[in-house]
Amino acid sequence: MTNLLSPGMAEAMRLTSAGQLTEATALIQRLLQGGDAPAPESDGAKPNPPTGPGSGPGTIIDMEPVSPGAAAFRFDAKPASRPRSPHRAVPLTGLGETLRGLAARSMPSGLNLGGMGLDGLNLGGMGLRPASAPLPDGASFETLSHTNAAGTRSYKLYIPAKRAAEPMPLIVMLHGCTQSPDDFAAGTRMNELAEEHGFLVAYPAQPSSANPQKCWNWFKPEDQRRDHGEPSLLAGIARQIIGDHPVDPSRVYVAGLSAGAATAAILGATYPDVFAAVGVHSGLPVGAARDIPSAFAAMGQGGSGGGAVTRLVPTIVFHGDKDMTVNPRNGDAVVAQSTAAAKGLKSTVERGNTPNGRAHDRTVLTDGYGRTVSELWTIHGAGHAWAGGSASGTYTDPKGPDASREMLRFFLEHRVTAA
């Protein structure tokens, strides 16, 4: 059937069927830009990996399975001895509009993608999304920036049409590697919740000048400290919005995915006076790594994070138990670290299923007053993707549970309190 396709599209289909989604994504992007397809690789042969840190296209430390050691510096490499997992780093959750559009250009009308085993495919990480839906009347989604001694970061700010008379909450959302504010907004659907409940959402953007793959640099010591590096810029964005808009400073929250989640944990630990609660989706504890090799080790084996957090940080965690990119042990470590300063917490476990078929365990920690201070959602069968997200964004798993809505519920139960 592939002989009906253009050579480039046929090669993209072959790579996809072989599970080589990174290579398929890169090829599709070249085809969209008018480039040529490379000759097919024989017998699954791979190009030679980079030979050390800093070589290759850049430092991507989430979104693809990794293993520690020298071979890990091929950032899309998978251990040769590990059997292929049925759980992809990119969830197969809905045909990507970009692939659909390219296929429509490359194949005869009426050709059935489902017959090629591609029905239901979401090629996450492509960064090529359909145009955003029109904003509701009275809403805005504008690009702004914040500058301090550490540099400049742009961000997109969503202000809903539905605005309360009193100051509103603010949620800062940190994307994962290769993603963008628009992509992350589409995937998490947080702007839709902002319209429903009346709050502001900020999406800081990591530029390729700071990290070639647009990863937040959670593994660098200079980006793990208050008033230094990226934490200072991100807290500065929140403070700038508080100063410029009717935001309740006691109801400011931060959440992220993968590298963004690890950075969200850092912000909760270093700026408890700014962020009342934290959402960590498929992330790692604070201090889990000090450089790239230790980052791969923490992602592959689980990181402890040390004693980096000295006060209770209300935190809600989501992690798939089939995550091949960030070891699920990291979710447990985030909870342990964020609650280490609290005593006498009570733990309960609830089990549930989503209508779309994902079973999960929800571990809830409450204090002596019955207040929830931590939640850990372990999602059975899920990989490295935002639970309950939309297929219009990358790295999403629409099968649920709805991480965005559950994070919002948890956030609104907490306010910044004096130390």
C-alpha cells in the first residue's frame, strides 16, 4: 500500500511503524519545509550517536526514553538490550492533524490510514498544531516578557472573558522539552478551565538559546536556587502579573510536565512565599541531579532529591506507572520530599477508573486538621504524557484522569501562608 505514497511519506510511515517516532517526526518536518527524504535505513540500522556531552542536536532530557551511562548522550537512544515496550514515549491517542494533512497531500483520495496501522496515532513533539480556536469575546491571550539580571523570558498570558469582581487566582504552566506555550495550552486545556472558573494562566517559554531543545534546566545547580537563574525569572513573571493584573497573591500556583514539572517543584521549594501549591506531572524531586549524567540517572532509576526542601509544600503529583522516560519512583520521591517537614500525616488510598479506561490509585496525605497537603495519582498503563489532555497538543493521554481539573481543585484548596 505504501507504493501509493510519495517516497518521503512512505519512509515516514515505515519509521512510524517501526516505532522510530523521533526520526519520523524529523522527516515529516523536513517534508513540510520542502526537503528530501533520506534513503531508508537497512535492517533497523541507526545513525552513529554523538560521542559525548554537548554533541548532537542538543540537550533533550525528557519526552524520550533514556538510560544512564555513556550511551545516554545519544538523547533519543534506547538501551540495545531492553525489549521494546508496548508503551511508547509518545502516547498513541488520536491522529495528529499535521500527519493527516501531510498524508492528504501525499496519497490518493480515499486511501485508508487505518489499514496501515496508523489510525489513532498522535505524533507528539512535532510542535506543528492546527490554528488555535477563536478566543471567547472579551478574553485575551497575549505575549509578554520579563527581564532581570538572569536574562529575559517571554510568556503568554491568558485572561478569561469570565472575570470575578474580586482578585483572581493565577496558575503558571511550564511546558516540557520541545513544547511551546501554545502547544501546552492546547494539550492541557487549562484556558478552557480558566473560562469556566475565572482565573489567569501564564505559560512561560523556554527559548532554544537557553536549551537547544527548549527544556527547562532543572538539572543545573544555578537553576535550582532562589534569586538565581530560571527560578528567579519564573518567579519574576508571576510577580509581574500580580503587579499588573487583579491577581490574588495568596492564590498563585505552578504546574509543569516533565522538565517543566521538575522546575515547578524547584519553584515550590524556593519560592513558598509566591506559590501556594505545586502540580508535578511526570517530574522529579528538587536536587535530583546536578548535571546531565546525574539527570539521566535520576530519570532512569529515580532520584532522591536530598534534603532540599525544609518546609511543607502542598503538592499534587501525576505519574504513569509505564513511564519509560521518567521512572515512576520519582513521583513517590516528590511526595516524600514535599512533605518531609510535616509530622503526623495520615495516608489514605483511593482506587478509581476513568470513563475512557485508565485505572488509577490516588494516595492522599492529610494533616491533623484533616487538610489535604499532598496527592499522588499513579495512573496504570500510562506513559510519559499529560493525563486527560487534548490530542490537539503534544504529549497528551486523553484517556485520563483529568490532571488539569484535579490540579485546579487541589490548588484552590490552598493559599500562601506565613512561614
